[in-house]
Amino acid sequence: MTTALEIKNLHVEVDGQHILKGVNLLIKQGEVHALMGPNGSGKSTLAYTLSGHPFYEPTAGEVIFGGDDLFELEPDERSRAGLFLAFQYPVAVPGVTVANFLRQAINSRRKAENPDDKGISIPDFRRLLKQKMTEFNVDHKFAGRYLNEGFSGGEKKRAEILQMAVLEPKIAIMDETDSGLDIDALKVVSDGANRLQANLGMGMLLITHYQRLLDYIKPDFVHVMLDGRIVESGGPELALHLEEKGYEWVREKHGVAETA
């Protein structure tokens, strides 16, 4: 059965400020959606709200994920249900190696489903991790490094691709994955995302400002967010039009002034 993430008339406040003002979006497993828009339009607010960040308060509307009310699920339950958020700026976790982090994540999921589960064995986990690192072009030395500590921008994003490869989400939200990446790193990360999408039938919501990411990860649908709403939707040609014309025509069409 195909899993879908359905957002209906979603309104969200942050510190009492109304940021999302009626977002509607349907993402099905296997589809790639790009969400574009100028700074301050609400793109990252949508990502953090879906992942369960406590500072982002839904005030109206609903989100259905895999047939369940997403807002009835805690963040860890959303993850176990198959939702993944790749951060724009992944944080460092000193003292916790990449390998230990991933093994704990797998075991937490298994024990949540079956309290008697003793978790994945160390030999089985090592085999799995080596296989995924090889498949997704991740340096095997990553396993012994502290998560994101001292990582370059590209290494942080590769580490998130590795997390997705191990945890196998149904739908991934990638918040400005191209931020801070040079072309070589962008190609590697994009290749990993494409492999995941092809191998797992994973759905993706790519939040980005620029066409360059979409040169490597081809979207099925492109959406434009402005002033807390999705105001335009189309195919890949919409992103190309934005690259050429910018957002001013969207603002004029929908009567939204440029924010400072």
C-alpha cells in the first residue's frame, strides 16, 4: 500500500506569529515534490511542523500520514511511521559516533514495536552499515566519527543520506539540502537521494531556493510558497521559470508585497 502525506488547510503559529496560512499539499510515496519560495515564506516552518518541533504550533487544519493524524503522534512515532527530516544545518552530537547513533536508532524502533526485541546484533549491524556505506559512497571512517562534529557541509549531508539508507523512510523532507554544498558534494548527495527514491520508492519533499538542486534530483511537481501559502504548482518547468524570472511575478500575481 502506498503511503501518502496529506496536508489540508494547515495554519501554524510560531511565538504567536501566524506563519502558515492555509497550506494544502499531497505527497505520495514514490513522488518527488520541490517546494520553492523566497526567504520568510514559511518553507522551513512547514518542515519543522511536520517533524514535530515543539515551537511550531498548528492552530487549524490537519495532516494525515499513512492514514493517521500526524499531530496525534510524537516525533519519534512519526519517524517510526516512516517520516524523515533532513536538516538544513545538522547539529553535532559530540561523544556519539555515527555507528552508535544509527544502531541506537534501529534498536529504538525495534523495541518500540516489540518490547521483547533484543535489538540488532553487533555483527549484523556492522554488515548492514558497511553495505549501506559502500552503496551510497560514504567513507567507512564515518562510522567511528562523532556525529557531525567537525564535518564539512558535504559530510553532514552525506551522513543524513546514510541515515535515510539505514532507516528507510517512506517520505523524506529535505530542508535546503543543497545549502553550503559545492558541486561535487551536491552530485554525491543527489545521487544518494536518487538511489533511495528508486530503491525504496521513497517520496521526497525538496525545500530549496535554487534550480541547481533540481538539475540533479528531478521533481515530478514544483510548488511555490509565498506568505505562508502554496500559491503556484506545476511541473519542472515552473522551477526553470523561477530561475529565469525570480519571484516578483508571483508576488504581483497574488498581491503580496516583498518582505524586508
